[in-house]
Amino acid sequence: MSGWEPGGALASNVEVTATTVQRGDIIQVGGQACRVSDLFQLPQGGKQLLFESGELLTMHARTRLAAVRMQRSR
């Protein structure tokens, strides 16, 4: 019988802005958890987020969202 072994990734809640959002962040939109798969820089500091589902979200330069970020344990 094999048991669970700690390791892999740690999840942490973070506040993200257009400057700090990263690929892999999970943002809840309309009750649905969406993982960021790509980012596109927009004029005046905004970003357009492409989710794994194919949906797009545009963040204004001053938009703040709650996200879950997976961090690798060392």
C-alpha cells in the first residue's frame, strides 16, 4: 500500500493586478475557476488574459482580482 507523500506544489491566495498576474494563476469568474494560459499586453498598462477554456478577460491597469497561485515546494 502506498501512502500520500508531501511535495509538488503549494497553493496560496494572492491579489493580482495587470502587472503581477502570471500564467497558471487561477481566477474565479462568475463562479467558475479559470486558469490563465496566456497574457497579452495592452496599451496604458492593461492586460488581456486567455484562459485554458478559450475565454478572454481584459484587465484595466488598476483592476485588482483575487487569485490562487500554485508555488513549487523546494
